[in-house]
Amino acid sequence: MRAHNLYEILNTDFIKDGIQDVDWAKRMPDLDQYLFPPFKQNGGIGLMCDFANEIEKVYTTVFLSDKVLLKIINDDVSNAMLFSHHPTAWDIKEHSGNYAANEQFIRELKKRNISIYVLHHPLDNYGKYSTCATLAERLNIIVEKPSFLYFGAVCGVIGTSNCNTISELQEWYTQAVGHKTSLYLYGDENLKGEKIAICPGGGNIRAVVQEMLENGVKTLITGVTVDNEYSHEVHQLERENHINLLGGTHYSSEKYAPVAMCEYFTDLGLPSEFIDDMPCLYDL
């Protein structure tokens, strides 16, 4: 497929009026020479690196980690596209969160005609392939309504679960992601008949908790839950209002969206592959 045709299809299907992002280009000055000019101008949405004329294969991922980029380089492919939820790598412990991808690896992708296309908030926005809808499906949450407007995107859902207790729900989350999860038991252990909020990734923020309180919701499933200097205030708000908090890491709570996007690209006639990465358990 011609690369510009694929980009236009993605733009039409996912980039909606009103959705903004966080000016990613300013966070990666060392990569400036590789960034597609509109990406630098629109806050970091869509085509990040315009390195290919033809797309014969698509890789999908959550972050542009060294592991992900090395996998593609070691595959020795060309004329491909890397579809990523984030235009960065991620590590709270060593890098305070998002940080720029390795310039050496980006340069190598350019040599091999492998473009990078990014949908951050547009992929968070509620829909079939969104981070919130795919996590809800994976956890068997029955969605009642989309919620949590952030930067013009509806980034979460409110629904219900068949789990009777918060411990049962945590166990289900742990089995789903395949590693330990966190539980901050600030509220009631009983879940029967209670609503549950899902806002993956960095969804543990004051605005989400306030909307939960307005809707009578006392359980939040998200990704990053570590109680640190950045998040201490929202943890205090959750303690005061008896809101239970479940975390599964930034990566694992969001990975089901790029996994689902493989189906999207396959339907377009493009072979696709999700590249599994390592969750950062410090997030918990």
C-alpha cells in the first residue's frame, strides 16, 4: 500500500476534531531532525516519522522502547510502518515517565524505510480500538457509558463487573495482564452491584476521581498507581472518599489497543504484528 494512502485512512478514522495532545516534539529535541513537520505543529498526533513510500507490513506497540525498536531492526525488514500509542519510551523510576526514543534506532529505521505513526489521545478516545474499550473487554467489564473527557478525548468508561469483591477483581486483572497488579484498598471490599471506572495508563488523576464521585463510582482500574510526589494528592483524595484503586502498569493497561489494531491493519490487507514489551512494575 502507498504510505500516504495508509496515513490518510488512519487520519480519517482516528483523528477527530477537538482532540489535542501534549506537544510531544518539545519532549524530544534530539529527534527534531527526524520528525514530520505537521507532527511538530499539531502537538504530536499522526505521522511522526515519514520514512517510507510503500508500506508492506505494520508493527504495533505501546511505547518506542529499545526492545521494540531492536526487534524491528533485527527482523531486517524495510518498507514498513511502526504504529505506536506513544511517541516515547516509558520509565518512571529512571526517567520520570516519558522519554525520547533512542536516536540511533530511529536513524536505523530511516535507513530501512520504516515510518512511525502515533495515536496517543486519539487512540484513548472511546471506540472499538480504544485503550479503555479494549481493557474493559479484556476484564469483562460491562460498559454503561464512556467517561472522562481529557484533551478532547473520552479516555475511559464506567461499567459493572460480575466480580463480587475487589480482591476477586484484582485477581482477574492479574490473570489478564500476566503479572502482579496493585490494590490500594481505600474503600469497601464488596463490589456486588457497584459501578467500576476504567481509565488506563495515567488515569489516576484528580479530574477522573472527581467525575467518579459525581457518578457514585468508588473503584478505579488504571495503569500507573504508585504513590509518589506527583500522585500523592490524588491518593489522599481517594483515601478521604474511600475509593479503591487498581493498577496494572502503564504498558499492560494500554496494550490491548495496539493488539486490537492488528485486526484493523489486517482488514486493510496489511500483515501486522504486535510487539510485546516489558511492563514497568515500578508503576504500581
